[in-house]
Amino acid sequence: MSEYDARQALASATVSPGLHQALANRASVPVVGPDQLWRIRIDDTAMLVLTLSATDTGQMLVTAVTISTAPPADSDVVTLPVPTGVLRHARAWPGVQRSVPLRAFDVALDTGGHLSGTAATVQRAVQVAPDPLDPGLLLQAELTDDLDRIAASPGLPFQQDTAALKDRLPGTSASQLAAVQAALGIGQAQAMALLRGTRSLSAEQAAAVEAAFGLDAGSLAMAEGYPSDVVAELEQPRHKAVIVALASHRRCSELDIRKEAAQRERALAARSTAGTDLAARIAYVLGQMQ
Amino acid sequence: MVQEVASSGDLGGDATYALLDASFRAAARQVPAGLLDPVDSRPRPVADVFHSFLLDKLDVLPDELRLCVSDTQAAALVERSAKYWLIDRARATDRGSHRHALEKVLRGSDEFEQRPALPLWALTGTVEDWAGNPATLHQAARGVTGVRPGRAGNDTQRPALAPRADLRRILHAVLAAAAGFVHIDALTTVVRDRVRAWTAGTYNIEAMSEPEQYAALHAQDRHEDEQAERDVEVAEAVLAALDAHERVALLHLHDSAALQAALGVAKSQASVVRARVRTRLECVDVTDADPERVLELIRAALDPEGDRTDPLSVRLRSLQDDPNGSGGA
């Protein structure tokens, strides 16, 4: 086969009509639920997934789906065909599952009833005890690492509660005061304001206090955090297309766009009187940013 | 490329062809050239193999590329798809030869018998068909010690799987463990897997950092030259059991972050490579070797800045060029 013939063959190779339609028809974004085929992405990392079930933390358990990549012929790694009409060929990898935040869900490719029960089939798929030398394990690990990267993408910091810092730290009032002063190198008045909650910690201060008290990273609310309902709204897939377009246009990350949108929404909420709800304000500020 | 496919809906554009071509060549560089298409033992141009890949994937590539969000992602996806396609192709062509070699061994010995007109083999006197876990067969094969690497007769010939006597011993052990008739394809898989991790005996790499446990193995009055030679042999055996990726991993088995950095991969891939290295090393005999000296030799041989004139490096150079010495993906 010559290069000319190869190019002719490529010119005749077209995207499946179902996929063409799914990508063209993105006006209404469905609610993420089980038995759906999605493209998920964060910035330039993207992959296909089949949704399995919602998790307690508001994320979605998914399994990786590939189109042209298959385990080597002599591998025992199990894959299952996904019964979708949108793609000509799709196989799910039951061995590659992760919980993914909603902010990663980009394009709903197939949410039809014909996928019903596919998630259960994937979860029932028996994984043979892996032989460490199985030639498919490395490929499966590559997909797992891709999914990990998307699952670990940072979200907006959010204000976890309204409790004052003194209620979140161990020890007596006196020991808390001394430790906060020492950790942050600030005076007693500033430390008291932080402990009572009349002032908020910056990100650097929160990290220093967490380290001083042996708390988990990110466990303390901080000034840069946003109300959880704002964060949740900005993570909805219905805003994803606009956020991705803005990030691409400005050559920045999706997180940067969400931060700016959250800041604008807060400013708008502070100025506005009654009449607009949160979803409308978010849609408005994203529209303004375009 | 992403915009080209999105606007035209097909793969006919120049940017698309260029990306497919470059990604395929990047994948091909990761597969030993001699294995690309050894059906007739004549090398084929990479372009020919690339066109075969395109034809094979013509129905799935448009959807794959249309869903990519950037050219970088598309290139990575095509490279991954091509790499495993090439590996499959190389295995498929090798497999035929290896299966044939095993059938010759099986036919040539009275201790094996074939079910009439079927590709099923067992130890003589067996009645049942085997229907167990393949892991049992792999385990039995790995228990066979003293397997030597196969050698090619000349530069254009594919190396033999292993010496005939060694193949017979592996087949005997596997079929004894199976206690039933096993399909020749399953036998081929098991034997190929075993032979990639050739050498003799059993050893656990974990113990390499605990020399006191193995001190008793050292003969106190061993002559220094003999000891040094044995250490080189063991170091060679350790490295021969591993492919290039696994050799790099060998020096970082106990440090996950360093392992990921050395391999340039994330944790799941590093974990798979580490498990693979440990499994392969279980087949290496280190009897009478000085574990610390062996590790030192291995470090020196793998050091890119090294002078490469130490005995192990010299002996390894021939191995590096031998596709049979590679564990494969």
C-alpha cells in the first residue's frame, strides 16, 4: 500500500454519525447518572468513561472506556463491549475504576436506555487474579494513571463551615492562642481575631496552623474558600463547555476560570438585591467573561 | 489535527496524516525493529507497517481522534494504540515459530502424547482435559531451574526459544502440574513467559539488601576469582531476566517516588513494573553470590556515565541487542 492509497483510505474514514450528532447537540446537558457514556476531561487530559454509581461524596464512580486500544491478545485482562450506537467500537475496562468529581464531566455521548444494566455488568465482571507478568497489566495501569490524574484535579477551595477556628483546634484556649501566635508569627490581637472567627486564615496561614496542630491538609476553612453551593454549581457539567472554552482562549487552567467566576459571583451577590438565584448569577458571570 | 478532524469529519487532512505517521513511528521505536514483521525474515519498511496499522484501525480511529481535546492527547493515544498493536503483531509472528518449536519437542519425546487430531498435549497416560487456572501452569514453569537462553544461528535468524532439553523440562513440569491435556496455545504462552525470565534456581530480590541472611551461602574458602566470576554471572542473570524498563526499576524497588521518576510514569504503571521485576527475579539463582557485590555490579553496568569496560557491561552489551533477552511489554 502506497502513501497515496493510505491517504485515500483515511479520507474515506469518517466519524460515526452517532458521535457527530452527540457532539453537535450539546445544548442540553443531562444530569450525570449511572449507565451513561461520557467524555471526561480536565484541561488537556481527557478520556472516555462509563458511569457506574454515585458516591457518598457527590462524585461518580466510573470505569475507563477505550475505542482503539485493546489488551494484548495473550492478556487475561478483562474488557467488555459497551452497547452504544454512538461509537463504532467501545470497550469498558472493569479493572480501571475511580471516583471522579462532577467538574470533570465534559460531553455526554450516550445516555440512552440501551445502556441500562451495563454498569452492573461491569461491576460483576470477574477479574482473574492478575499474573504480575500479564502483558495487559501495564496498559491497564496506563489507563488507571490517566484516570487518577483527572480524579485528582484540584477543585475550588470551599468554606467548610462557619465554626470559629477555636472550635476546630485541639487544646485549651491559652495553648491554642500561644500555638497560633508561634505558628504564624503574629500578635495576640490578630491571633484572637482568627480564633474567634472574626478574621479568616489565608491559604498559607491555614497550612501553617494545620502543620502546627497536626491536622490534615485542607481541613481548615480559609479566606480564599467559596461557599459550597457556589463551588457545587460551578462544577456542574452544564457550565463545562463555557469554562473549557474560556480556559482554552485565555491559555489558563479550568481552575483559574472557576476561581474568577466564583469571585465575580460573590461580588455580584453582594451588590444585588433579591431576584436572581445562584444558578442564574453563575450563568450570568460566565457569560460576561466570554 | 483536532480542528481538522472536527471540521472535516474524516481523517484525510495533512495534519492528521502527519500526526498519525509521527505517533506510529514513535511507537515503532519502542519495539525491536527485527520483530516488526519477521514473517518471511525480511525487514519491511516502517511505512509499510504503518499503512497496515491504518488499515487495521480505520474503523475506530475517526471516533478516537474526533474525541481528542488536543493534538498532544491525540498523539499519545495513537502512540499507545500503535505500541500495543505492534507488540501484538510481534508476538503473533513469534508465536507461530515458538509453537512450532514446542510441537517438535512434544512429538520428539515418548513422555508426551497428543489427543488424536487435536492440538491438545499431556504427559503420557493422562486421561482428563485440563481446565484449571493458568496461574498454576505459569507457577510450575517458573519452578524449573537452569533454563538457558536460546541463541540465534546467525544475524538474520530469530533466536531459539531455549535449548531443546530445557524446553522439554519446562513442558514436563507444566503438564505434570496440569495433570490433563492442555492446548498448545496455552503451553506456548506459558513457556514463552518462562523463557523470558531464563536462568537457574530461585531467589528473592528482597533479600539482596539483607546480606547476612545469605552469608551462610558463601563458601568461606572460596577463591576470590571464582567468587568474582560467580557475582558477575548472577548479576548477568538478574539483568538478563529483565527488559530495559525493568532494569531501570531494579535500582529503585524500595522507593516508589524514585521509581516513578526513573521510569517517567505515574504510580499504577510503576507498581506494575515493580511487581513484574519481583516476579522475574524469583527465577534467578544467587547461590554462592555476594548480594552486595552483585548489586554493585548491576549499578555499575546500568550507570550511563560508566566506562562500560567492566566484565559485566561487556557481557551485557550482547544481551542488549538480543531481542530474546527482553521481557517485552
